[in-house]
Amino acid sequence: MATKYQSLRGTKDILPEDSRTWRYVEGKISDIFARFGYQEIRTPIFEMTELFVRSIGASTDIVNKEMYTFPDKKGRSLTLRPEGTAPVVRAYIQNQLYQKDEVLKLYYKGPFFRYERPQAGRERQFHQFGVEVLGASSPAIDAEIIYLGCFILKSLGLDNAKLLLGSVGCSDCRPAYEKLIVSTLKESTSKLCDDCQKRYKTNPLRMLDCKNEDCKKQLKKIPSFAGSLCDDCKKYLNETEELLKLLEVSYTISPHLVRGLDYYTRTTFEFVYSGLGAQSTVIGGGRYNNLIKEFGGPSVSACGFAGGMERLISVLKNEGKIPSLSDGLDVFIAQIPANTETAGKGDECFKTAFKLLQEIRCFKISADMDYRNGSLKSQFRKANKLKASYVIVIGEDEIKKGIVKLKDMKTGNEENIKLDEATSKLKEKF
Ligand code: HAM
């Protein structure tokens, strides 16, 4: 049957078979975040538009082309969150979290929204897991955050991600680098795409993130940022590298890693997977030392990353790293005769089964039954489909004797047990 309504382009249903994988991956990631001392934060799905314009940057693709922005009933401009850093910074300042802890380690996960052209690994509603460490500037934080990204990928069985590391300097050294970009491309501006021609005038650094092939050819001429860093930024990068080496994290220095958001200062990094096609970045992040102050908060720095769930799961599937995740049921209750029409009308079999079912569930044992009027054979079919470990059979004869039949579905062994001892017997098994 075809439905009249379809999910919107760039959005996907996560069906039960897939949600098992999602739960597995999310569970592993949340455990690792906790192990590294992070606490969860949940921010609203929508915020004031200005929050994103001012943090991500007015000349970025996200703000220019990709935001889901709409007026509310009072005419205020709201936006579905395209990323998590700005909302976390907003919450950090609004709730004065800086008073609770000098260095706060937060993590988040959930849906994000960008109006991009959908393709493999690029959705309009996608899901991120991310961390932000707010309140301190130390290469040890950058190194630990990068190590954490590495740790997550390795724990899920992925060890061939390429880590790209860069630095976008600070407000002291960036202007000189921007001048260098402008002078390097002076003769070739006509070969740049329309967007880059604008960026050339308004935000030259942003050109380095352009995905247009013709632009990429021109951008190769631009020297690496590393050569233009001021002494402090150079030292910071060297110290971060030293710590990464200490932790045996291999990386490649990327000459132009500016990423798609304007708030970065100093460290930028990405974990990329070659098998993913055009959308190869699984995790991306960096340091942002000015954002908290610019938003009216204390003068403290921060660093973080976010990973894409859809891309991560796709890599895990490609690499065969999803273990077989059986969501099997512990106990299935079958009844003879199976007659739900008489349920509640004195059918002893149904009533006994129905009551026992709820009792079993109270002991954290997963249990279910068939609510249709199926034959015993069809009930066993259903038990198999649900991958039940045990089936309890309740029939009129059994009720008269005060017993039920317990079948071990793995071994095929059957035993009669007393009805009033059924739950305690099951408790021993789980
Ligand atoms: P981002 O690189 O824009 O960074 O996004 C992080 C990750 O989200 C990407 O590496 C990718 O895996 C995933 N992602 C982004 N857009 C899409 C999409 N349309 N469809 C599927 N997956 C997508 C940030 O969002 C920063 N807030 C990261 C950060 C945190 N920096 C510092 N702290």
C-alpha cells in the first residue's frame, strides 16, 4: 500500500532494525563520554536566529544557505539548530555554569538541521554527538578532545580514520594570513566561483573551505597557515602535537583546515574516512577562544567537536563493524485455546496468561504474548520471530493442575512448573 504522505527530502525514518544499531552506537559513545568525565546537556531544538548568525558567521554556507529559519507568531526570527556549539555557549552563559566549575566538560547528542542538497552522508535532519570543554585554554584539552574522538572510533572497531590537524591562528596573526590569501589570488579572482569572489572581498579565509573544483585548483597556490602563525599560536600547535605524539595519535597537518564555521581560533581538526565519498568527515571540531566573551560571557576559551551519527553508522556498516544485535525476548506466553474474544469474560486461560505476563515484566524480564486468536503453532511462530528464549504454555488442563509448561527454545527441553512458582523460576534464569 502506498502512503499518501512521504517523509521530507533529506529526512529518514529510523526503523526498528536500524534503531537497534543506533542504540548500540549511542550507548557506546555515551559510556565513553562519561568515562572521560563529561556531563550531558540538552538544549532546545530551536533558538533565536541571531545566535547562529553571530557565532557561525554571516558569510558561511550554513548561515547563508542552509538554515531552517522561520518567524514565530510574534514575528521573531527563529532557527532550527544547525549545530550544537552556539546553543551550548548560550546555555553556559545564561545559566552561569561558569560559576559552578572553572572547567566544564559537556556532551550532547540529538537532531540538527541544515537545508543542504541531500546525498549519501548529507541529510537535512541529521544527528550529532558532540563535546564542548568550556573555561580553559591548554593544549592538553585540545589533545584530549582529539584523543577522545580517536578513542570513540577505535572503540567501535574503526582504526583507519585519517586525522587532519590545522591551526587558524588568532586575531593577531589571522589578518596577515588573510592579506597573504588576497595577494596570492589577486591575478586569479576571475577563475573563482561567484561565492568565492564575494568571500575574496568579505572573508578571504572562508574560501579555503570551498568545495568547487576550479576554486580548489586556485586555492592550492595559497601557502599553509602554519607559516603565518604568531609565536604563541605556533607554540600552542607544537605543544598540542607533542601531546598527541605522547598519546600515540597519528595525524597529518592540513595546510588549509578552516572548516565551515567562523568561530574557530587556533586548533582545527577532522577525522575523515576515504570510503565515504564526498561527505568524508565523520568528526570535526576545534578551539573557539572568543565566542563566549563575544556572547557576553566571561573571558574564557573553549574547545570541542561534533560527529555525525549517520556518517559514523554508514562507515561502521561498510566496514562490517556492527555486531549482531539481537533484541530477543526473554519469555513468550502461549495459551490454549487462544481466544481473545473471550478475554475479560471469564476465559481462565487468557486471564492467567495475561496476569502472569505482567508479573514477569515486573522482574525486568522481557515478556510478551499474542493477542490474536491464533493456533498454538502460530503462537510458537511468533515466539520464534521475537527470538524468545523461553515459551510458557498455559492450557486448560494445566490450569486445573496449577502448572504451566516451560520450554527452553534453545535446547527444546520442556518441564512442568507450578504456576505460582513460574516467576521465581524465571528469575533464576535471567
Ligand atoms: P560540523 O563539521 O559542521 O561541525 O559538523 C560536525 C559533523 O556533523 C560533521 O563532521 C558530519 O559528520 C556531521 N554533519 C554535518 N552536516 C551534516 C549533514 N547535513 N548530514 C549529515 N551529517 C552532517 C559542527 O557542527 C561544530 N559545532 C563542531 C564543533 C563542536 N566544533 C567545536 N565544537
